[in-house]
Amino acid sequence: RLSGYAGSAGVAKVQKLSDISLEELPRFSTGFKEFDRVLGGGVVPGSAILIGGNPGAGKSTLLLQTLCKLAQQMKTLYVTGEESLQQVAMRAHRLGLPTDNLNMLSETSIEQICLIAEEEQPKLMVIDSIQVMHMADVQSSPGSVAQVRETAAYLTRFAKTRGVAIVMVGHVTKDGSLAGPKVLEHCIDCSVLLDGDADSRFRTLRSHKNRFGAVNELGVFAMTEQGLREVSNPSAIFLSRGDEVTSGSSVMVVWEGTRPLLVEIQALVDHSMMANPRRVAVGLEQNRLAILLAVLHRHGGLQMADQDVFVNVVGGVKVTETSADLALLLAMVSSLRDRPLPQDLVVFGEVGLAGEIRPVPSGQERI
């Protein structure tokens, strides 16, 4: 059992900050280096982790693979509330996973789950999913704001006081954010999102909150017939350049968490046949595109008012930082003039409203 957590057994007492032990709890690996990277170096005992993602992204598959690996060396428990035990067993068999030591439980009552976990004493427990769990004392249906809030808080207290790491699977809304009350993200230690298009085999795992590591850390996986596999060199999938040099393409360095990645940005600028030309951005912010087009017109003397502009980040990755400004501008000008950029050119930089190029964070590390 862990001590020092509010609500743990015993009478709380005041301590000086300097007297508190700095000994860190030993992390344990998930079996996936990319997953460990996103979590900050592995799973911290007693931590509460929330993983969200669109239906079919691979949340249950990733966690099932993780628990099957860890079950060979430690006690684990997979609690399923959405699928039957037979359905989970069929998926594990299809993926060819070792299932001898993995303990399974089909239950939706949080009180009953914690009673069983108290007896089994697993080091890692998965709750799939938090939206179907319920507490008898809460007078509302599973998935409601009150149920999700109370069940998540109950599981977090159980994790802290018993020293068991708990991973909760969460649903997402239409805009891709985690479903449920905001307090759900406040009470947990780590929030990660598994993202990927249904027609793409690549998945990105990104941390949005992490009390034990860096936020916005990125892990990349590929969905195969044997489940999710790690991508050791993510830059390779984000660069689609072949031997042929084409216009409208530029390469930038994006900083994801604690590592740089090479990302290709493509642009297509073509004469519009409509009164209102289209402006489409995939993987980039639409408002940023509008600002850069205005800067090009005002300070670069390039008129695109009668042009359709389509921009895309190769590989399905989303770039939100302003360091993509310079690469996006070069890609659009390259497409407009139909002049390819040098293949060995890699750029990054923020473009201000006055047309100046501004430095970005971690510039030296990107180089």
C-alpha cells in the first residue's frame, strides 16, 4: 500500500517538505517502447491512466497486447464491461497472444471490481470502459456525468491506496476530445489519446496530461493482422518523397514531447472555378492557413484570391505548433510557381504578421 495520499488509511499528519522521502517508485515497462515513452518511461505503480480514442482506433487491442505480455511476469487483471469474455478471447486468439496467465473479469459494478482486485492484488488493472461502469450509491445511469465522475474518483483512490496501476478506457466526443466531465481528467495522473484514421494503418499515441513525464509526447504504431506494432523510425512514415522531385512539398522538423520528427507538408495551389475559392487544411490549423495567405499577399506580393489552396501533413499527424509556418509558406509558393524545392532542404520557423521569421522553442535540438 502507498502512503501519503489523501484518503489513505491512518491519521494524516503535517510533515516538512524537506523531510519527505524522495525515493521514486520503480516503474515497470508495458512491453512497448513507444507506449513507455508516452507514459514518461513506463507505468508508475499506483497511477491512474486514462486512454481515449475513436471507435476502432485500437485502444482495447493495445491494452490487451500489453496485459498479455505483462501477465508472463506479473499479476494483471483485465475488466471488460463492453465485450463478453468470449469476444475478448477470440480477439486474443486471432492476434496470437499468450493468454495463459492473464486474468479476465466481466463486471460493471465498481464496488465488486475493487473487492475482487483486493483479493487478486494485480500490479496493473485495465477498466474497459469507464463509461459503462457504475456505482450503486449514485442514482443515475452508467455513462452519465455523475457516474463517470464518481467511478473515476473511486478507482483513482483505490489505485493510490493499494499501489495498483489502473488504466481506464474512455470514449471520445465528435470533436475528438475525451467524453465525460472535465473533473475526469483532473483526478487522473495521465491522459493519453490514441488517434488514427479508419483508412490508415498508422496510429499515434499522444499524452495530453502526465504527472510523471512530458506532455505531448508522441508514440507511433502500425495496425497489422497481429495487432499494433511499434514504428521505430516515425519520420520514415511521415516522409513520402521518392526519387522524383515535385513542387508543393517541403520538409520541416516538428518537436513532439522530447524528440524531433521530420514531417512533410504538401500544398496544392490551383486556379479556382468558383466565386469563393476553397481553403482546406488537413493536419494543420485552418486559421493559421488564412493568416499566412494574408501575409503572403501583403508582404510577399503573391495574390491567391482566385486560387484554391489545399494543404496536408503526410502520414496523418497533426501539427499545431507555429514552427510549421515557414514550411507551409514555402510549399504554397512552390506549388503556385510550380518550382520544386531542393530535396535536402529542411526548414522550421514562425512567420509573424509583419512578414518576419521568428525563432521557435527547442531550435538547437531540432537542428
